[in-house]
Amino acid sequence: MSPRDDQVLIAMRDLRKTYQVGTVEVPAVRGVDLEIKRGEYVAIMGPSGSGKSTLMNLVGCLDTPTAGTYVLNGTEVSTLTDDQLAHIRNREIGFVFQTFNLLPRATAFQNVELPLVYAGRSLAERRRRAAEALAAVGLSDRAEHKPNELSGGQRQRVAIARALVNNPALILADEPTGNLDSVTSLEIMGLMDDLYRRGNTIIIVTHEPDIAAHTHRIIRLHDGRVASDLPNAPVVASVSPV
């Protein structure tokens, strides 16, 4: 641990994940040691087969490690049950996916509100916080629109608002601009930059150097291990939201 443990959001020690494929064991993550502090803006990069998707699933509590320890916001999550992991995911992590993962028949407001429903919040609190989250991503005027009535960039903004609505400790974005054109990608990264400046901890998993260039730290994986972990001088997106 670092000298100030209260500033460490993620602490991994000798983290490993091995998959059983028939009679063969396939190691995907091979002894990762990693610390990420509160308020950091980090990219995880690596070629296909490097282990970045597996590491993302471990960070996001979507999978459990074979060995090692993982402490998230003070909780050792390595040995939690599926129900406990689901609770941690809803409370601590806001997910942003490449494919948006919005409910097609629900409005933008209803999609953003959903994590609060799972968390058992009152109707009044759900309405207030969902409205605040949509306002934070500049979509107050699209609250009653369904996903098929929104552009790709607007859909990703709804997904980001949904990720923010529970005030999570961590925003975890998996290829957040993968389905967007270059101009809209820059718009979304401008929003991510703004969220970082507001104090959010953000991890972006990407294979695109121009997306990783926005972050302040780039972790590169190779063969399931950390190949490099270096600070980065970020670029700043300059496209206004549309």
C-alpha cells in the first residue's frame, strides 16, 4: 500500500485469472500488481490476447480472480459471492459500454433511473438524481426520448448519465467511442475530460491511442502482465456538445 491508503481506490496484489478450456488451463491475467488512486484518469491498453478485457472484468467485479487480492474502495472483493458482487457493482462502479446497453423501450430518463431502482431509492430521489445526471451530460431536453430517437453520441451520453447517477467510486468505460464517428468520439471524450475535472475516477479500456491520449496515466498489458505503467500528458478535447 502507498503511504496514504485512504487515497487508494483500487489495490491489486498478484492478481491472476486462469480459464479452464477443456483439460487445458489458459492464463489470462498473470500476477498483476496495481494501485489506482481516487481522482485518477487512467487508460488500460493492450493488443488482442493481452488480458485487458479480463482485467476490466476483474476491476468491474464482473468476474472473480483465480488467485491474488483485489481491494476496491476499502472492500476486499476477491472472495465475495455473486450477490455481494452485484451489490458492489451497483454501489461502487458506473459502467459505460461500447454498445451503450440501453433499454430500447425505455426513455432516456428511465434508463438513467434504473440503477436507483435496483438500489431501492425512493421515487422522489430517483427523479431528482436522474434529472441531475441528465443535466450533467447536457441532455435535459432529451429525457423523454427513447434510444432510437437519439443520435449515437446522445445515446452514449445517456449511458454516461446512467453510470453517474449512483455517485459511484469509479467510472469504468469499455471502448466508449468504439461505435461513434471521429467527431462524436471527440465530443464524448470532452465529456469524459470534464467528468475527470469534476473529481471522478475514470478507467478507460481501449485499443485506440487517440482515446488513451486523453488520460493522465497509461497502463499497457502484454501476455497478462503489466508491460508498462507511465504518466501521460493528456490532450484536451475541444468539440462542443451537440
